[in-house]
Amino acid sequence: MSVNFQVNGKPAQAHAETDTPLLWVLRDELGMTGTKFGCGAALCGACTVHVNGEAVRSCQTPVSAVAGKKVATVEGLSAKNNHPLQVAWIKHDVPQCGYCQSGQLMSAAALLAKNNNPSDADIDNAMSGNICRCGTYPRIRAAIKDAAATMRKA
Amino acid sequence: MTEIQTSRRSFLKTSATATGGLLMAVNLPGTLGQAMAAGTVSTPNAWVHIADDNTITILSAHSEMGQGVHTSMPMLVAEELNVDLSQIKVVDAPPGEAYVNALLGAQITGGSTSVRGSWEKLRVAGAQVREMLVSAAAAEWKVDRAQIKADKGMLIGPNGKKATYGAMAAAASKLPVPEKPAIKDPKDFRIVGKRTKRVDTPAKTNGTAEFGIDVKLPGMVYATIVQCPVIGGKVKSFDGAQAKAMPGVQAVVQVSDGVAVVADSWWRAKKAAEKLSIQWDEGSVASISDASMLEGNRAAAKSGKVIPIIASKGDVAKAIQGAAKVLEAEYISPMQSHSPLEPMNFTAHVQGNKALLIGPTQFQQGAQGAVAGALGLKPEDITLKTTFLGGGFGRRLELDFVVQAAEISKAVGKPVKLVWTREEDMTHDYYRPMGVNHLKAGLDASGMPVGLHFKVTSQSVTQRAFGLPKETLDPFMAEAAVTGYNVPNTQHDLVIHDTGFRVGYWRAVSHSMNAFANESFVDEMAKAAGQDPYAYRMKMLEGKPRYANVLKLAAEKAGWGKALPKGRARGIALMEGYDSYMAQVAEVSLNKDGSVKVHKVTVAADVGHMVNPDTVEAQLQSSIIFGMGAVLKHQITMKNGRVQETNFAAYEPVRMYEAPQIDIVLVKSTEKPGGIGEPGTAVAAPAIANAVAALTGKRVRRLPLTADAIRQA
């Protein structure tokens, strides 16, 4: 049994048991370690990826659920760091330890794809599933607003 | 505080020598060989590697766990080496005597010591290499050294003579290392003290940063471990047949701390580990609960051996006896877990007498020494590489997971990446110990204290970790015990109570409990005196300009005394820690469910000389938010020796919607640098508790400060 899907626009195939979480298929089978394991229980958001444009917790998404779907990970934002969110993250020097930031970026990217002028409440709603133990929240908030402004101009 | 700080600094070295404990001083022979360059690499000293293609690599003895050392450490070297930060690469130093943190006596990242310990050392290191390069060029060109400038990786001499640092590096490395090279006056700094972009940010925004959990080695297999639900318990017997029969499983291995399952993917190892059947010898901890720990601490506070923290001043008993008013209070800080977001992990490859260890550690020599001890290897046969740390907060000073990885690799004869589940991580931490503080003060007729008795009762991490002899002062328990306030009669006591449970150094260590008690109590004294808590503090700070200055700056910036919307109140707190002075003002209200909403924290900090002011601000934001979680939300509880909180639902860090606005005032200072990774965590607790007391009239003396705690106060 294998599951076919797309990752960052390219075809991918998983041979793991079909109930294996997408997170571990990405990390151990496809070698894409940008997506992180934090809690294994959809509590911390470190594993956030997009499935057909929606932010999901890949630690709770069996790979069977993404058959035929489009998965996007942090590696697909832009390897060259030129997505408006990456640009803003670098401008504000958001990351500290950095471990949660892939998930933060993917949650923020899903938010901005639908709403390029988010209020503080919108940001709270979209981002409160992502724990940052280093407490980079003030900078994440500032960077999201900055990136949103860039996207509105584009 | 000076004598306490001195004892804290010299402590680990002394203790290691005395006990022959964990510290393994290892000199790696030859070049360190990590420079990220092709061609020949020269190593003028332990800190700078220069390749002949002019690739310059600076080694960081401190692990990057978010605190920005991969930027701040190279900034100090680059300042004197006269290179731009964009011209250098930074790598983690291997274990080695050259990289020992003089403030802690071991190669440790912790105690907010990185900048304090490196401030002069790394500038001297940069200057040494610069002078050696200049000397090499002078010899080659047969000109006077004074005619040569070293700038931005180039050596420039008279008559158009030019060479890259790389071209002169081999010759320079053969020269004697100058002991006292000239270093700049801070007013001439071009790099240090300037807001500087972190060098590690780009890798952390596109998924390429390598954390321990991301390590890959050829032929590597994956492992997870099941440890006794009672920490310290041992495997009595186990049945691994069902686990072994699961897909992809290669081995089921008993190691010192439990049973590990090894498979061809981590998920398969984890699924199989659920099938293990293990009988445990739970050991003595099985009879402990957090309630029994509290009772034990309280009993010890009454009858345990009293260790003076600092010489008493005057006669406290007499002063309190003759006081117009006497105040007494008990404050309780619960256990806390570190819970860095990257679960414990390490990768090991043991081959015969040699081992390769790769992963996130705050204690390189310790990791090397512990694995050497466990496996019977020589430390010099163990290569250790440090990755990025997905948070540390003190948890990665511990070595349990490193030894486990090595034991598993030895058993299966392959490279192994061991990754714990979050549940293993949260229930097998080395917890911030519970602390019970008793304070007693006598106030005179004007309401000012004439006598103050401080007593903290808690458990010693240093006894466990470094073999501190019993009934001696553990300086890591006495932090922030002595405040800056002028009180004529004072006594500061420590009682060490060993609960039998496993404790560790947590962000801000004992500052976190002592500052909560001290600064809550000052507010209680001010209230008893009918005085404003800010003005009351100021009255006791005559001749303490750095304390008074940050208190004033924070109060002004926060609009202390100005009207607030109905339902809001402010609280203030002050502390010196890690040579940094800090005041915070928290502005709070209550949510509908009675829990505390922190709207804003204003912080003023005098940290002396700064290396990267942007990082100082980031660490203030970070430490305050980290502290807020412990103040308002989480604690570790225990029943029958089992930690009850297993994941982020029960132990929930602060989330985005709870994060306050943080306003920062930094004092321009030319004092020696202070540490800034930790003190903010400690000051957040009393600032918030004092704001809640001002708002509700209720004093919560036991953390966390939840809606229930306020209702019951």
C-alpha cells in the first residue's frame, strides 16, 4: 500500500502504514525535517503544514487523509527566504531557538492567504494553536502585520 | 550580593575538583577541524580558524538555544579581528579545556554567563589573531608592524602591499600567541553594542536549521524509550515480544533508565513501544506527592539545619520584637518543568572504542564524560558535535538522554537517533524544585522596616548534579535572597530539604522563588504602612543608584500613579540578578472566568555594556513571557511518585492570545555586562502578583496565580 500526494508542488509517495501521521512521513520517509515534532497531540503546532491550503497539525493527520491532496511545508514557502513572511521574520529577527518557527510560519501563511489585513484578534485566532516556549509572540505579531502590509502592496 | 556571586562563580570548579564529579577536562589534540571551508585551515588560537581561501570561522563555546550566542559571541571576536559579521561563519566548539566557562568552571551554557564570561576573553582572542596576522605580514613584507592595517579580512601594508587574512594565516599560526594584545576602548567599538541581525535567523525561517532531532547519519535507525513512571525506578523484568513483532522493529533493548525500541522509523518505534510490557521496581520516590513535599519543606523550615546565606546585620530578633508592627508571610513556588519545545533527543554511533555523539546539549564536556563513564570509553575517543537546541532552559544541562542514546547504539551496533515522546519528556524532567519562603519583618511607627528575616527552604540541585556536600550553602539557592533595600537589621537563612525527587536548574533558578517572595513581601509591607509600593521602595534605595534608576524608569514609562480604566491595576517589582538590574511594572485585569489577563509589562533594565541590544530586548520579551506561564498557569504536581502533567494540555505555556504588550527601557551603561537570559523570568512573578493584589485586594502567596487561587485567597 502506498499513498500518493503532492508536497510543495512535487509528487510524493508514502510507503509507511497508512495510519502513520503525515509528520513522520515527511520527516523520516521523505527526509523533510523542517516540520517539527513537539507534542504529538495537536497541542503545540510545531508540526503545522498546509493540506489543500488549510493549516493542519501533521502529527494528527494520517497520511491516508492526504491521498491526492496538496501538502505544503515550510520548505515550500521559499528556500531563498523571499516569501513576505520570511522577509518579515528576518527583518524582525523573530526566531530565538527557532524550533516552533516552521509551524508559526505555516499558520501565519494560511492566515494571510485568506486575510491580508488581519486584526490583532484575527492573529490571536490563527496563531494561538502554536506554542513558542521562547515567547517570541510580540515579534511574530509585528512580523505578520509587516508581511500583510507587503502583500497588500503587491 | 558580591560575596554570594563570587561563591557562585567559583563554586562548580571547586566542587568538581573536590568530588571528581562530572567534569572531564579534555584537550582535543591537533586542529579542531570544523572550519567550514575548503583548502588548508589554520588555527591561530582556539576561537578563530582561517582557511587559505579567507573563509573565517569563529567557534562558539556556548550552545545556541535561542539566546543569540551564535551572533553575540562572534561579534566580540569580530570586533577585534576587524572583520564584518557577514564575513564569518560560526560553528559550535567541540568539548575542550579552551572552551571552559570560567564563571562556572565547566564547558556549560547556562547561568546567563555567556556574555559575562566572554566579554573580555573573546575580544582578546580576536585581538591575538589580528596581531599574529599583522606580525606574519610584517615578516613576509619586511616592514614594520605599525605600517600594516588589518581590516575586513585584508592586511594592507605600505607600497600597495596587500594580502588576505587567509594568505597569512598559516604563517601567523606558527607565531607565539601574544598574551596581552591591545584591545579597543569600548567607545571605539564598531560592532559590539550595535543592533545586529542574528546570523541564525535565515536557517530558522526556511526549515534548514539543524536541530538534534533533525540529525541524519548513513544507516541510522530510530529509537524511543519507555522509562519508569516513577523517576528513578528500574526495570524488574519486561516482555518485548509483541513490540519486537511490530513492523520495522529491529531491536528491543534494555538500558539503564528503561526499555528502548529501535525501528526503521521513529513512528514505528513509538507504536511498538506501546506494546511493551514492563514490570518496574519503582523505588523510594513512589511514596512522594507534591502535598507530602510541601509538608516536608514546611517541617524542615521549622526544624532543619539553618545555613546562613550572608552575615547577619544587627539584631533582627530584637528589632522585630521592638517594632510597632510585625508582618509574617509564607510564599510557595511549585515545581516547574523546562519543557523546551524540542523533546529530549540525541544521536549516537558507538563503534568499538570510539563514539560519535551529535545533538542538543548545554554541557559538552559533561556529555562526553558521562558517556565515557557509562560505556567505559576514554573521553578523548568520543567526538561530540552540538546542533541547535530547540530550547534549553536548563534541561539540556542534564545528560540522561545522551547516555541512553549511546547505550542503545552500542547495543544495536548502528547509528541511533533517540527521540523521547512529549509525555516522556514532561514526566521525566529534572524539575525546578518546590520552594517555601518565610519572611518576617518589623515595621517602625512610620511603616518602614527595622528588621527583616528571610528564610528559604528548598531542595539543592547542586547536591544532586555536582555533589555539593550536605548542609553547606548552595549559592544557586540563595540568588536574589538579599535585596538592594536598606534595612538596618537583616538575617538571611537557607534550609536545604531533600525531598528525594529529581530536581534541576530552571530558567532563573532560585531567583524565581526568592524574588517572588521578597518583592511580594515588600508590597505587603507597603500596604501595612499605607504607602505607595513604588515610593516605599524608593525610600529604601538611598545609595543604590542602579536599583533606584531602573525602578524610576520603569515606573515613569508605565505611567505609575496615573489613572487606569476601571478593572485594571498595576504592580511593580525590582531585582538584581546575574549582575543585571531590572524593574517591571505589570498591568492586569481579570478575565470573565476570574483568571488574570496581563495587558502590558513595562521593563527597565540596566545590564551594563550590551553586545547586541536587539538580543537584550528579545531576551527580556522571552524571559517575561516564560515567567508569566509559571506565574499564572502551570505547575508540576505529583501523586504516588508520578508526575501528573503529561503534555501541553495540563502544562500549558503562554499562547499568543495571552502574550502582553512589552515595553522596554534599556539603560545606557558602561558597567561590566550582566546576564539577561533569565532575570526577567523571576521579576515577572512578583510584578504580576502585586498587580493582582492591587486589583483584587487579595494576596496570593502560592503559585500559580489561577482564578481558583484568587477566589480562595
